[in-house]
Amino acid sequence: NADVLVAHVERPPEGQARISRVDAHGGVHVSTPQEVARGRAGVYNLDTGLVTLTGNVTITRGDDEIRGETAVVDLNNNVSRMIAGPSTGGRVQGLVIPDSQKGAAAPSEPGSKR
């Protein structure tokens, strides 16, 4: 999702025209079953399955969140990479909530019955 989407269409001499890339501008939102990524702009390369987001990027997975200037989301392998830049002070920021604070059951004491 985004405010503006621009599809780039390839027209090979033989064969059917196809979309090869989509540029997104304004409120870009990419979601996978595991996470949601947001940024100001993005480029989706259909050949590689990679989405590159730029501009105040956040990636949220459950209660965990990371923030940076640029992110690459690999839709084929469910892997995301956050990249720092000048607008983020050269750093990536993150908030990771330990499983023990997410409502996961605490491990049982030795000798106790569950």
C-alpha cells in the first residue's frame, strides 16, 4: 500500500508485457505473515522479490520493532535487513521484548510437575 504506486512494464519483442518493478511513494506499507514494514518510499523488484524502503523506516514483528533509514525486505525468504543512515544518526534503533515478558510460560522448577 502507498499513496502513489507506479508500475514499470517491460515489453519484450516476443512475449507478453509484464510488470517488472513497482515504485511506491507516501505512506508505503509492506506486510508479510511475520512482519509489517513502513517507510516514505519503496521499490518492489518483482524479479528478485526484494522491496527496498527508504525514509523513516520501521519494521514491526509482533511486539518487536526496529527503525532506520533504509530497509530491504526479502519476500521470498522472509528476511529483512535494516540499514542506518545520516537521518538516523548513523544508527539503527530497536526495541526487542524478551519472550518472558510476552506472556510466554516461565520454565518450571526442577522436580515440579506440569
